[in-house]
Amino acid sequence: MMDSLILAGQRLAEALRAENEALAKLDLPGAAALANTKIAASDAFAAAYAAQAKHGSAPDGPVRQAAAVLTRRLEELGQENRRLLERAVSLQSRVIETIAGAALQRTAPQGYAPAGHRPATGPARALTLSARA
């Protein structure tokens, strides 16, 4: 049972490593393409962990050491993944804000209204954003 957990953890670590590599290069389409792999690996790891917890036997010897090494690796990869995802979301937000700002400037009326005032602008158009992390 512990072997299944370690194997699932290694698959999750590989999925995180691949996504982190893509995110570090700002290859956002590549990182997005890896999302299903990461989700599947995460689900498999959670299931293996639950099965191991239900079984209740604690690893010992080399298996315990391998589990400890894998735990540290997953923690490090998970922290790096979070940092890189936050950076990607922040970058995407700035890009969207820049595009929206440029679009609003182009739609603003030019010139002056009677009495030397700028014409009133209409309400801003609605903008909807959706993100999945």
C-alpha cells in the first residue's frame, strides 16, 4: 500500500515539476496544457493517501526514508508552484488591465462640448474575467 502512495507522490512531483518549468518560462499555454495531468496526479495521490491512512501501517526503514524525502520534495514543489501561479495570475491581470485601459482610451470621445467642457462619457462597459488555478 505504501508503494502505491510513493508512486502516486512521484507522479504528482513530476507533474508539479513540469508545470513549474513551464511557468518559470512564462509558457502559460504550456502550463495550462499540464493542468489536467496535475489534477489527475493530485487526485491519485489523495486517493492513495486515504487508502494508506485507512490501512494504518506506518512505514519503516528505507520506505520511511523515501517517504520523508518525497514529502519534502512535494512541499518544495508545491510552494514553488503556488509562487509561480501567483506570478502568472498577476502578469495576466496586468496585461488585461493594459488592454482594457487602451480600449477605454480609444472609445473616449474627443474634443469639447458646448461651453468648453469635455463631453460626458457613458458608463464603462462591463468586463467579465474568469480564471481557474
